[in-house]
Amino acid sequence: MRQLCNLIILLLCCFNALASSPSINSEHFLSADTITYDSGMKYINAKGHVIVVAEGYIVTADNMFYDINNDELWARGNVRVKSDKKGKDHFQMDGDSVFFKNKFKEGVIKYFVLYFGDNSLLAASLAKRIDEKHSSLIKAQYTACKICGKNPMWSVSAAKSNIDLEKEKVSYKNAFFNIYGVPVFYAPYFVHPTPNAKAQSGLLMPNKRKSGVGVPIYYRPKENLDITLTPRLNNKDVLVEADVRHLTSRGTYNINSSFTNTKLVKKSDDGVIKDNRLNRYYVNFDGDVKEKEFNYKVQFNRTSDSAYLKQFYNKNDPYLKSYLYADKVNRANFVSVESLYFQDLRQDNITNVDSFVLPEIRVKHVTPILNDDTFITIENNNMNYVEGSDYKVSRNALSMSLTHMLKTDNGHLLNISGYNRLDWYHVDLTRSNAPSKNKTMVRAIPEMHLGWQYPLVKTYLNNDITILEPEVLFVAGKNKSEQNLKFTYVDSGSYSLTEENLFNTNHYNGIDFHEYGSRLSYGLKASHNTTSGYVFKAFLGRLKHFKSMDRLDNQANLLTSASVNYQNLVEIYYNSRVNSLVRSPFREEIGGWYNNQIIYLNVGLV
């Protein structure tokens, strides 16, 4: 509405300029089938396909008349005002006739419809402009919902309404809220912000979801705090949703929750029907805070029952996870503490006891010795968790390595390290029927690591660059024994060898899983970069275990890949993983992607 008022002023100033001077520039343009200008009476009369261009706006009408002496303007017949701006500032106004006077500060528009760039629409039988900031409407109707048929999904209508551009609000007296044209709610007074106004308290656009039709109520007590309360109606219940968002200098907090009171009808064995009320809810809290060198994250999820999530949110999760996390990272050193809680939503959970981890602590510290080429790395992972009502586990994994890195004069990169990992487990089965109520297990995994790299770089006269980088990693470790079989792996049993983890000493990044035995990883990376923007890459690598590794033997251990990239705009690639024992592909993938910062397309076949 503000843009429309400004447009009227600019437009009429343009007419005044045309009346006083016959010159027309590119910003002020008037075109019609017939244009009459009377210097004695001082009026402009334009008829037939009238087009006025002013300050980036276009006005069309069948007829226009401007009385310069009395400062009055009439435009009649298919009046349309459009802005050529994009986005939220774009609008379009259609009307039957308009009239302005008194330096165009006062005016009347008859039978008009105003379309805003945000898809909102305002229509009225009569609009009266009181001054530059205030207007009144007769028989007005407003909606921000897309109109697919005769009536929008929702709208607000009133016999009298007012537009206050200074306070950026539209007020209605004796307002009716309509659903598909049918009045469903009455309010003696109703206010909502003008389109594109600053965020402020009020009603938001109604919406329809699986859980029903809701009318959000928005409350903004501070610039960094807002609350949305949404009563939602469906066939049986009234659901109340509450969303709270808080932004601080240290982080953010968000609360998403809903509540309903459901009527339950039960028939007893003697045939008596009883009505009961059941409170049902869902709460989600997210917080992310940074305090000096520490990062804190918290998430809390809780529901009254799994059927509530399925009915209103279409979720079928077997668990709801809540956690509290904190960490501090300084280059290669870090410490993290995490506590987890799992609400069990499975139907077969007869114990009704939830699982939790309290706490899980991870620490890593790198200490140089004499210089940065020799250093000690210490890592410790500790976890205590409870599963069900009778299974408690405490575990601790401590690893230490001494590493020395060497670079020769001709470019060879060598590193050698001595490594040992000590795992301690304590299992408490006191409440179970197991014959052995408690178990304590200890295992040690000593290893020697030897790595070698030799980057080779070739530069051509046209500045093209070719890079070849062979790499080898040898790990000498103890073989799996009967003692090690007592340890149950908490980590997932899936195992995947990739180009990223081929040269890791432990190819699976879980907490409990660790590879045994001696193994060798070797491969060759190659790339060619051209000045025209093409980048060609290829990789060939293999992992070899010197003794059977059980579940790892059936996985891929030979990797190949190739790709062609042009200026990071388009790329074609091929990847394969092959089990060299049976000479058959374990997985093959071919595809490509295109990305021009506007359109991103990725196509692949696996």
C-alpha cells in the first residue's frame, strides 16, 4: 500500500510537469490514441489506450482527465497500475475509476483490487485517501492465500477498514474470518501488518497440515525473541502448537511443542461406556551456545506416546534422542563431553525402561618432543551406558602413539610410529538372569605404523601441471585371538572402504571396532590441471590383509576412480570397488554433476 500511495504522488506530479511543459523524457512518458491539451483552461484529456510511465511504474486506462486549475484528476475504465520492480516490492492494482484532488493528497478509488509481490491481495468497493499515510476502505477483503477457485482458502472481510502506513498496519471493524468464502469467526476489531512491514505481533497466514487447519498468533516482545502460538482444528481434537525462538549474543534457543487433550471412549466388560480425557504432547528444545573456547549444544525430545507422533507429525521413529554436548577444540587437541538419552517408542518394549549414555568423554592431546617432527598423541574415550533394565556397561579406550616424521632432500615423506591401545570393559548384569552377573575384560592392541609418500610435480611450458603421488601405509599388528572374541562391538557392523579412509590405520571410524593383524595399503593418485580449466583425476588403490579378517574378507579391497572436471562447472566421474579375491565388482558408480551457482544437477547410476 505504501508503494501505491507513493506511486500516485509521483504519477500526478508527472502530469503536472506535462501540463507546464510539452517536453517528455524517458522517465515521464504519456501515450494515448488522442491527447488534448488546453492552455486556456489548463487541462489534459487523454483517450483510448492511455499509457503513463513514471519513475519505473506503468499506468494504463481507457480515459484520463486532469484539471490543472482545480488540481483534480480522473481516470476511468480498466485502470491498472503496475511496478516493474522484482520481488517483494512488486505489486499490481486494478480498478474501475480513480479521482484525486488537493495536491493529490485526497482521493477516491472505486472497485479496485491491489496485488502485492508476496501474493497477498486487498480488494474494496471504495477506497478513500485521507492523506499520504492514511486511507479508509469500504467493503474491503484481504487474503494472503493463493486463489485457486472462486474463493481463497481464508480471507478477512469488513464493512469498514483503515490503512495506516505510518504504523504499518491495517485495521478492521466488525471483521469476519472466512474459510472458502464462508464466515466462521467474528471479531469486533482486528489488526494485521501491511505487506512487507517490519515484524510485529499479530495474526499470521492460516495454514493447513495433516494435523488440521491452524491460525498462528505471532508475538514479538523483543527484537531477538518471538513466539508463535497456533490453535489447530481437526475433525476430533484441538491441537495447540507453540514455537519459541530466542537469539542471544552467545547463541540460539528454539522450542517447538504441541499439546492436545484427547477424548477416549472405553467400553467395560459389563457394557458401561466411560469417557476419559488423555493429555498428549510433544516437546523439542534445541540450543546452540558458544562461550569463549567452548561450544555447547543441547537437544531435548519427549512425547507422550508414539501414536501421537505418527498421527500429527507422520513420524515413525523407534526412539527419540536427547543429548547434551560440549567441546573445546584447539588445532589437533580437543575434548568433548556428551550425554545421550533415548526414549523408547517401540511397541514391544515391555520393560518401559529407556536407554541412556551418561556420559561419553573423548580427549585427544598432541605434545611435540624437541620439535614438531616428533610428537606424542594421547587419546582417551570413555562411555557409560544403560540398555533396558538389566544391562549396564562401562568402557574406556586409551591409546598412545609416538610418531616421527621425516622429509628427505629429494622429496620423500616418511613417518613411523609406535602405537598401543588399551580397552577396559565392565558389564553389570545384576538384574538379569545371566549366570555371571558381572564381567570385566581388558585387551591391548599394540601396533607399528610405517607410511611413505612421494609427490611428483611436472610443470609444462603452457603452465599445465601434472601431479603423481604414490602412497604406502604398512601396519604391523597382533592377530585376533580367542580373548578378543569376548568383546562385543557396539559400533554398526557395516564396513565400507573408500578413497578417504584407505590410508587410515583403522579403516572403520567407530569407537569399539579395531582391525587386527598386519595389513598393507598402497595406491597412486594422479591429476592433470590445464590452463583452459580442465582437471583430470585418477586413483588406484588396494588394501591387503596378511591373514583372514572374518567379516572384512567379503568386502571390497580394490578401489578405482576417474573424473573430468571443467572449471568446477561440470564433472563426469566413475568409481568402483572390487573384491580382488573373487575378481568381481562390489560396487560401481558412474555419474556427473552440473553447477552454475543457480542450477545444480546431479545424475548418477549405482
